[in-house]
Amino acid sequence: MGELPEVVSREAWLAARKALLAEEKELTRARDRVNAHRRRLPMVRVDKPYAFGGPDGTLSLLDLFEGRPQLVVHHFMWMYDIDADGTERPRDHGCSSCSSAADQIPSRLRQLHVRNTTLAAVTRAPYAKLAAFREWMGWTFPWYSSALGDFNFDFHATLDERVAPVLLDFRTESELADAGKPWHAGQRGDWPGISAFLRVGDEVFHTYSAFGRGIEEFHNGDNYLDLTALGRQEAWEEPKGRATPLGLHVGGPAMRLPDEYEA
């Protein structure tokens, strides 16, 4: 560890804590404003008849709501071996970063359910692969396969310019090039994200999606780590040198499947 926090009296700590509290309250008010703006976003009717694989066969997007008016979907990345001709062969496990987020989904979702909201994961791999991996990890949240259609491509959770126009973090290929981050073939495949849908009668509407750092709140352990003196122990954090980076950030070199840490 590098330089640790200064040791002071309880009175000095309280004065510093009150100063930080003012910043925290400002952040809370800003978050409330952004959440209000998010709720005021317009919505788009979902007309395409998407099909999903589940434990009881094929389901529609409407079925995924389980009768509730709101649905939140985790776009869960899968891992593939890719042949020389571009053919993808799904492995037996998902992405380690998405698995980290999934490992922090509550085993009981009733606090969402009583608030009229269903949570589910959707992945492009075959359902049999998802079901086996879910059992292996000990997860209980609903998980469906979108391998039967275009859902992942239409909601930009799978990107391949040969299949559909690229929209990466809401930027087109030309916008990515203008930003100095040109799209390339190595980026083809699944991307993590989260989307929200609203049901009005039998009609479904898309209300929100987020990608990149927009979904880091759902790596719930980070929220606890942000309260600590060492933080997330990632290279970008201040103060520099406080903690040795662990490489456990999303996509980091030390990120593992949840059960591999115990091994």
C-alpha cells in the first residue's frame, strides 16, 4: 500500500466528513435529476415478434415480463470459439465480467416484484448452455436465450457490421472514427448492457438502454468498495499509489468466473 489517509483527531475527522457530506448530497441531487430525465425519455414500440428459449420452450418478449408491467434485461455476454471461416461455436461458460455482475444479482427478486418489475438475463447462446452454466454457478434469476432471432442485434448487445449497422455506446461507425476509436472486425461479438421495457396491455415498449460504465452500478460490490479507504483498487483511482491495482476491473486480466476465485 502507498500513502494511507492522514491520522487526525475525531473532531478533525468530523469536520472533514461534513465537508465531504456536502459533496455527497450534491451528487445525490444530481442523480435524482438524471433519474427524472431518464423517466421522461420517450419510448419506442417493439413491433418485431422476438422469440426466446427458456425452460418451458419458446417464449415471446411479452412472456418475459411474467405478468408485470416492467422488465429489466441484463444483456449477458457469452464466450465463443471462432473458426477460420467466422463460424462461432459457443463455449460452456459466459463472460467473466458479466458473471461477476450476475453473481451479485440477489437470490430473491421479490423487492423488484412487489414494485411491478421483472429482472431477467438474455444471452445469444443456446438455452441448454445457459441452463447448465446457471446451475453450475448456483444462480436463480430467470435467464433466456435470444439465439432464435435478432433481439441482440436490434438492441446493440451483439455488434457485427455484416449483420446490422454498428451502434457502440450509441455511436455509429462514422462517429467512432471521428472520435479516434474506429470500429474494427476484432470488436464483433457480444457486448454487455442493460435495457428496460414497459408493457401497456399487450404492447411492449423499449424505454432505456445503457452500456459501458453506464452499467457499472450493477457490479454491486463496487458500491461497497467505493466507501473504503482502498477503493476498488483499480489503476485509474485517486489518490494514485494508494492501493496496488488488482486487475479485477471489468475485462481486467485477473477477472475470473466466480467459482475460480475459490480455487
